[in-house]
Amino acid sequence: MRSLFLGAVLAAALGIAAPAQAGDGPAGYPARPVTLVVPFAPGGGSDNIARYIATRLNARTGANVIVDNRPGAGTNIGNEYVARAPADGYTLLFGQVTLSINPYIYPALRYNVAKDFAPIGQIATSPTVLLVSAASGMKSVKDFVDYAKAHAGQVNYGSGGTGTSVHLAGQLFSTVAGLRMTHVPYKGSGPAMVDLMGGQIQAIFDTAPSALPQAAGGKVRALAVTGPQRLSGLPDVPTFAQAGYPAFDAPVWYGLMAPAGVPAPIVAYLNGQLNQILDEPATRERLAQLGSVPAQGSPRDFAAFIAKESERWQAVVRSAKVTVD
């Protein structure tokens, strides 16, 4: 008993919840393992964030939170799996910005974001980063824009795939800066990064969790980040607004979702646990390491955020005329 008491005191002093017992939530929830579906392959920036949150949810709720990677089809495989899962709180989705994009680029989408999911809470936002090869000689956004204008139609930029937020970020920046570039889609940011370093493409728009370790390696150079403030992991890299393009923004977001119809007390319970996790200093430090900024709020706040982001990306998709069969 003494060791349990001391452990609880230490946890409280560190701002970390003491280990919980499964079933401490509403109506004995959770009474069995909870599956967190991640619609990406293991090992990427999004997967790293999801696994950290799963670990903390496990500690706070006493549940055995199991990460289930279901990548493919622009996250639609994982998204649809959760949309069709029982609405009992035992299957959750690590949702992200593609839920704001896919309804406008996939004509035959087999789920409805507004009707098939119950938003639980936003987790974080991550900026998009413009990267060039360190050997290119370009050291600023102005350098890149000047080069792209001088080589109109000859500049290729890569992304992790057609219809991704980073693909559309490149399209949006082309419009804002008055550029004519060619998009080269890859099956993930890793192959695109290899071609950037090899000179096959001239730039990449990438998410911060993926871009940070590459920029730290020194073979690629980050020119600017989206968002209202500089990244702690890239303190010398300006925002696009600071670089002269305040109209350009393309944030990536992450959040926790459930199938529509999950009982409201379970949604409220998970939202409360998530917000407390995001309040933990260790969580904020870990998210900063992954190039992300924590975002808290209610399920209603998250639903309104998704609706607003959907309007943003719908306009970009229409302008770029992007569709995926």
C-alpha cells in the first residue's frame, strides 16, 4: 500500500496520471482491449504520434490499446473499416487531414465523414514544410520562387501521393506564388526524399513529422513552414507568412474518431482522457519532437474544425481539379 501511495504522489507531482484500472469509465468501459486503427504504414510520422497517444490512453484508462495499421487507398481502407465497425467504443480511428480531403477527390467514397464518424477530440496540428536539396543553392523561399519562375514548367515537386495534403499544398502554393510546376507523386515521402537528394526533383512539400529528421540530416534544406509560428525543431526556418506569403497555409491535423453512434458518455470519457494527456508536459515535449503542436477541445470543437478544414480543402481540390479513381 505504501508503494502504491508513493507512486500516486510521484505521478501527481510529475503531472502524469497514476495507472488506471480497466473499467473505470462509464458503465464499466473499457472492459476489453480497444483497437486504434491507424490508416498508415508503421514507422511514419503519423504512426509515431498515434502510438504515443495509444500508450498514454492505455496508461490512463487501464485498457489494452492495440494499434492496428491499415494503410492504403489514401487512408480510405482504415477509415472505412472504422466507419463500419460496431459503435461500442472498442474500435477507434486515428483520423487526420485526409478526412477533410478525400470526399472531394474520390468520387466513389464508401463512407460519409459527417455521418459515419463521431469526433472525440483533436490531438495536434503539424505544419507543411517546403524542402529543397541542400546542394541546390536555394536558401530561401524567394530563391525557390525566382528559380521556379525562371524555369516555368520545368520544376518538379514531389509528394507522398496524389490527393494527399502535401500534394495539394504544392498546388495551392503554385497558385498563391504564380508558379507553373509539375507534381510527381510517390508512394510515400521516403522515395520522394531520395529523388530530391538525387536531383531528380527540385522540391518536396512534406509534413513536419516526416521532414524534421531529414532536414536535421543536412542533405535537404527546409525553406519555410506553414502555420502561425516557427517550429521549435526548425527555429531558424521562417513561416511562409514571414517569407512573404501570408495567404498560404496548409496544416495537417490529427484527431481521435469513433464510429457514429458511440454512446455519448464514452465519447465524453475519451475526450476527457485525451485532453488530460495533451496537458502532460511529456506529451507536449514528444509532440514537439515530432513537429506537432497539441490541440485540445470538445468533440463539438473538433467537429467544427473538421467542417472548416473541409471547406478549405474543397476549394483547393476544385482549383487543382484533382480526382482519384
